[in-house]
Amino acid sequence: MIRDNASPWIERAASAAGLSAELSRRGFLKLSVCALSGLAFLGLGDALGQDAPLVILDNAQGVILADPTRCVGCQRCELACTEFNDGRAQPSLARIKVSRAIDYGLDGPTGGTGAHGDWGDGLIVQGTCRQCPHPVPCATACPQNAITADPKTGARVVDPTVCVGCRLCQRACPWDMLAFDEQAHVATKCFLCHGSPKCVEACPAAALRYVPWRDLTRDTRPTRATLAVVPAQQAKACVDCHHPATGKTPQ
């Protein structure tokens, strides 16, 4: 089935991406990998339907990779984050979360005998934004469409002029990585400092690295229960994309 439908689908994808129909072997392989990854997510049967829309979604260019075995809990990364983004030293507003993991780790005191942190096994697990692939939980939950992709890095960033402070994005993030500025009454999240993360630069123990994007959402389980309230119009768009022209009702 894939073999029979692959050629016209790839031609459509190449055309939409601004590429010529006659691709080089390397170009064809790169586009095929992206296409098949998208098909796997959307559902093969629906995505190859006759009336299926073509959706090309870009991920962030990079992501911050944390090494807990190197973290010393100095919290310089949090200070660097807020000083650069907010003009003040306020770790509670940082887009990287270290302070909450120092004592017990991300699971808190309920982690039991397996708790991380100084009161557990001494391992401090830094909380970092995974720069989620589509569908991005925080962006999907925002009723104002205030979370959009940074044109330079592809990372999602909160537009403070559009955010109304409803905090639905915070409740939608499985890792509780969004912060909320009580003074400005807007949400905020890691947007990789326009491609030069200040937390990485400030870390004295080399416990943070800025690396090419990879899907970190599959590497760790969510740390909290989430509540994603998706606006009706946006929910309809999601259904049209993921269940195109099939007449199926999402389960």
C-alpha cells in the first residue's frame, strides 16, 4: 500500500516544500524520512486517504539536553535565564527548573525510596523544555493562539501581547515546564534564547548542552497529570487533519 501511494504523495510533498519533482537520491531519502514519520503519527490509513490534506510541520532546530550526573544544583542556569529574558534575578520564573528538583527530584517527596535529589540519592534531575513535536501541548491548549514558532529557531514562544494569563498552557504541559510572570500576568516558556541558550552558557559543570533537536518526549514519562482544554475551532482543525474526509469519529 505504501509503495503504490508513495510516488504521488512524495511529489505533492516536494511541490509544497518548494522542491523540484526530480529529487536527488539524498533529497528523496530525506523527504521520505520526514514523510513516513508524519504518516506514522497521523495514522497510515487516514493519512493516505484520497482527500487527505498535506501537512508539513517543522520542529525546533535544537533542544537543551540535561545531564543530571553533572548538575551540582548551583542554580546559575535559572539566574542566567531570568536575567536575560526578564531583566531580573528570579529563579521561580526560570524556564529551566532546578530548584524544585534539589531536595527530592521531579517526583517530589512522594518518590519514596527511589527519590532523587539531596534527600534521596543525590541526583538532581534538571527540568527542561522538550520542545515538543506536533501536537505541541501548550500551544494546542492556548485559546488565544499566543504560542507560536520562533522564525529563527522553530521553538515555540509565548507572545506576551496576545497572552491573557489563563494558564491553560501550564496545565497542558506534561512536565510542568511553563512559568507564569505574576507581575506581567502572562505565561512564559523556553524558546532557546533565539538559538543561544543562556542557561547552557552559564552552567559551570557542563551539565547542559544545546544539541540538534530530538524527540525527548519519548525518553521520559510525564511528571504530572494534565488538563488540556482545546478551543472548539482548533479542535475541529485537529480532527480535519488527523481524521481527514473519512467520516470517522475520533475515539
